Amino acid sequence: MNNKGRILGGGEARWSRRQVLRATGAATVVGASGVVGSQVLAAGKLREVKLAWNANAICLSAAPVAIERGIFEKHGLKVELVNFAGSTDQLLETIATSKADAGLGMVHRWIKPLESGFDVKLVGSSHGGCSRLVGYEAAGVTSLQKLKGKTIAVSDLNSPGKNFFSVLLAKAGLNPEKDVAWRQFPGDMLGLAVEKGEAQAIADGDPNLLLIQRRTKGLVDLASNLSGEYAAKTCCVLGVSGAMVRNDKGTAAALTRAIIEASDFVADNPNETARIFSPYSKVPQEDLRAVLGTLTHRSHPVGTALRQEIEFYARDFKLVGVLKPSTDPARFAAHVHADVLA
């Protein structure tokens, strides 16, 4: 695997194992991927799919797990992972124009750009968790309410953390634009920002925030995107091009099932997952394992359940002005979601 560019889902060393998977698991493939699976078995070919992801995100480890464990192939797919480091708008445009077939990313980052009309449909999900908010105890920030008048450090002013925790602040009775300030710093400087008094809290994702807490004394957990009513909600979603949904629904379904199966593997095998993901990260394997322990990789709704969660988040983001006042959350969710497993 190559963590600096495009990662191909293929390799001569694994070919015999993969042939065995397809030969001995024929019934499983047909059951798991429907028409696509039967076509693959009949033709002896795998459907090629380009899947965009962020190779720095341990929460998206279902993707390399599905490569390593032959899960994509089991579902009739040959997947090429494309490490995408651009903006969310660029990512969605890449999928909408079929330069990539699909992508994995945070629903909190995707909802606003999807309002703009990209031809991308959310068809599945992977897990819950991966965003946290911590306060600096020395500055008196030990609860959400004590953030009033304080500055929250973020690595991106359009980050999922800023969007999500703005909602939590609003639900806690604070105005996320007037009662707190949001200030951007480089990701590795967030801890230094609170130590120097330039901020009194940090909203970020793991493993970066985990490492910051270990080297910055006095940071206390305030909330995460699994707090309270969000405990069972998903975080990262699978989006595919609208063209795939319309013209090749079977492949979209196979990809959705593969990500779900890989996510279940992550939930059951965090140590092995940390090993599989470690070539993509400079973070020690034991720290990757620690982060995986905070995520809920069995939280991967599809169908009606996923559409309802999208609507829920749309209402949240409308509450804090991320979505337009004219956007109807129910209609928005119905438009950006597709039930490819129905």
C-alpha cells in the first residue's frame, strides 16, 4: 500500500487467496451483492470502482480494511482508493462528475455543500464518533456553559467540529456566533494556542486531539459527537455519484454492503484494524487502537434510518444558520439520500 497517493486495490501476492474467496464464497457473493455478484461470477470480472477518502482519517479505516481483507472482492468489486486532500466541495464535484465513483466522509462536512445541488447521493454509513470538544481547565472552561465569552480553537473554520459543536452550544442555550469566538490555528498548534491564552477550548478530531491532550496539561473533555441524543447517530457516510444510482444501482448496493461489513470488522477487531491502517499514519499503532475504541463502527444506518438521520442533522444545521432558512430538512434529506438496498 502507498499512503502518499493512489492506493490500488489489487496485487499479485493476494491473487490466489482472492480466487479462493470468489470460488468458495460464490453463494455469499450472490446473496450479498445481488445482480452485480451474479454478473461478476458469470463473467469472472470485478466491477472497478474509484473510492475517494482521506488517508489521514483513522475513522475511515473501513476502506483499507475492505481492501486488505478482500471484502470488496467478496462483493464483486475491485476498488481503487484515491487519497483526496482537497475541499469538500471539490470532493463532491469529483464524485458528481464521475472522476471518482464514490467517497467516504463526515456528514457534518458534507451537508452544506450538498445543499448546493451536487449530483451525489448518500447511500450508506460507516460509524459514529471522531469529533471532540475539550476545555482548558486553567481558564475555567469545564462545561459547555462556561464557554460563554471564550475562544474555541479549530484547525478549519468550516470543520465538522465547528458545525457540530455550534449546534450543541445552541442547544445548551448559547449563541455559537455571539457568545463564543472561533479561531483557526494549524492542527499541531492547537494545544499551544490554549497554553498561550489565545483560546480556551479546542474542537478537533482524533487522533490529533488525543495527541494534543497527552502533551497539553489541563485539557478536559466537554462533549463529543456521541454526546446525549447523538450517542447512536452516525458520523461518516458513503456517497456515490447520482449516475451510479441511476445506471448501476447494483454496484452502489455492493459498495454499501462492503463498507458495512468492513465497519463491523473494525468494531470486532480494533487491534488488527490499527495494524492495517498504520501504513497510512505517523501516529503509533497503540494510539490508533485507542482512537478506534472511542468510535461506534456498528452505527451504520442505511435506507429509511439513514434518511432520517440526514434530516435530523439538516434540522440541526438549519438551527445554527449553516443551511439556508428556505431549506426544508425533510425534502433535503429525501433529495440527497438514495436507498440502494431496497
